[in-house]
Amino acid sequence: MIIIFVFVILLLIGTPIAIALGLTSIIAMYLADINLAVAAQTMFSGIDSFTLMAIPFFIFAGDLMLSGGMSRRLINMAKKWIGWTTGGLPIAGVLSSMFFAALSGSSPATVAAIGGIMIPSLKEAKYSPRFSVGLMCAAGSLGIIIPPSITLLVYGVIAEVSVSDLFIAGIIPGLLIGFVLILVSYFIAKKEGHQPDQRASWSEVWISTKDAIWGIIMPVIVLGGIYRGIFTPTEAAAVAIIYSLFISMVVYRELSIKALFTCAKRSVVIASMVMLVIASAKVFSWYLTYEQIPTRVASVVLEYATTPVLVLLAITVILLIVGMFMDPSAAVLILVPLFLPVAIEMGIDPVHFGIIMIVNLAIGMLTPPFGLNLFVASGISDLPLSEVTKGVFPFIFVLLITLLVITFVPQLSTFLPSLSG
């Protein structure tokens, strides 16, 4: 109770999540008379992982793709292909987000890259500001669901589950969520009487596709290489950097040496923040395990939730609440040691459970008070946070229904991994 109280107070006063986790753990260890050197050792060993090296690599690769013009070309291609249909422009925004999610592995990056271009375009086409920002905020959540996903990678390391299996498991749920958002966009556009754009000629479609083909090929190379066993997720992230550099500097020629250093600096800062959160969360997880808190939580949950359905519903409610306040990667680091033993005890597949966790936490990025996607969308749209929140609520409702489908139809997550196995 003491550590929960300290942690919540630190978050409420605006302490960065990494510092809050670290301080809470150190205070708890001090009160338990544990040698504090263990904290330093655990922080170091927590990030001393070959697999975790993929995180800074994917962050850097995503920034290179954004600065090198890939996102703009993907959006243009989507507009040419689908812009002439009812709701074509918002549908193009969702499709572009799906493509970029397969490049970046990050929800905030997807919102910034695609939303920064699509939100002004949607407003210009007479879509309401609330709908425009709400849709792109929701579509950005695909960044941590469609592989490669940084959060799925963190789950794989903590849960000791194959990252390749998790990546392939995220494909169908990610496509399902994208399809649902496309349906919502279509019906809203039809209801409000929005007129589609003029149909692009086949030559325009071909030119836009040819221009964006390098961005389409990238996830095929990266994910195909992982699934075929050609390289590990970490090696795939390094391949993504080399590929992005070549396309941005040699093919598109939009990334200068100066911009490259700017990308590198920005990526180092972001990656350092993420790795510090992971290191602090590992100490927190170590202390929870030391005090046997996961075992106690498992026994309490199993006492009241006696079936897999009740367990999943209870965990879903907790994850949705936690997602309102915490970064997905930090939440995974803290909650996996608590809930995964319960899930395994009830016969729930660890890969399926990982997808359930990530979809829950993706929705959490759209919910106040601390949903990160909301702040990014507010920044790029110049709308107050209250307006962004109102715009995203209808999409949260639809995503919650989709979450229940993903949760209680495990084949959506386990079918593709079973084929690769």
C-alpha cells in the first residue's frame, strides 16, 4: 500500500514516469532493509539485452522515414487509390496510419506523422475538427499493434515469449481495428453528406504508387526477414535504419546531412527516455517479485474470478484504467509479472494475452487524463485537449467493442503464429 501511495502521489505531482518508478522502488527497498546496490544492478541488467537494442533502432528508423518523405508519399498514394469513394479522405488517413504503423512501431509517431498532414486536409474538405482529430488520434493507436511494435517487443522480453510470434500475432487484430475505423469513417461521411473527391486517373494512381513503393516494401523486408528467420528483431531494426537512410538520402534525396544529425539527436533523446523507463520498471518488478506480490494478486484474482472469461474481464478493466495514466511500455513492465501467471494458470495463451494487453493499452493512449496520443493530436491540430477528447470518444466506444472481439476470439491472435510454428 505504501509503494502504491508513493507512486500515485509522484504521478499526480507531475513526476516523469521513469523517476516515479525508480524513487518508489528505492523507497520500498529502503523500508524493507534491502541493499540499495541491488537497484543499480537490476537497472543495468534490465536493459542489458540484445533484443531491447531494437527499441532505439526502430525509433531512429521511424524518424528517418518521417523526415525522408515516406509518410507524405504513403498519404498521397492512399488518396489516389481511395479518395474518390464516399469517406475516401478519412479512409485514406486510416490506411496511411496502418502503413506508417508498420514502419514506425510507435503510436505517437504515427499520430504526428500522418495526423500532421491529414488533419488539415480533412478540415479543408469540410470534415468537423472534432472528427478529423479524433479519427487520426484513434488510427494512430495502430502504431503499437501492427508489427513491428516497440511495446510488443517489450512484452516479449518480459514475458519470455517469442517476439517473432508476437509480431505475427498482431497482424490480424491490427487489420481488424483498421477495418473497423474505415467502416466508421464511411458511415459518418455518408451520414453527413460529404462529397468524394474527383476520381484519380490510372496514370495518377500508378505514379503515386510508384512514388510510395519504397515505403511499402520496407515492412515486407523487415517483417519477412523476421518471420523467415533471416534475422532477429534487433537485426531487423538495424536493417530498417540502413534501408531508410538509403531511400531518404539516395532515392528521395530529401534527407540532408544536417537533418540526419537532427534525427539522430531526437531519436537518442526519445530512446534514452524509453530505456530509462524500462530500467526503472525492472527495479519495480524485482521488488514486486521479492515481496511475492504477483503471487498474492494471482491468488486474490483466482479466488473471485474462477473462469478465464471473468479473469480476462477483470484484467481488461484494470488495464483500461492503468492505460489512462501510464505509458504502455511502462505498464507492460509493471503488470506482466502480476497478470501473466494468472493468465497462464487459467490456460490463456501468452501470445494471445500479449495482444490483449497491447490493444488495451493502445486504447489507454486515447483516454484522459494522460493519454499520450491526445497530447500529440492537440499539439499538431492546435485544438484544446478537451476538444480532442470529445472527438476521440466515439472511436473509443468502437475500439472497446473490437477489443472484446479480440479478447474472446483468441484465434484472431493465435492463427498466424500457429501456421509459422
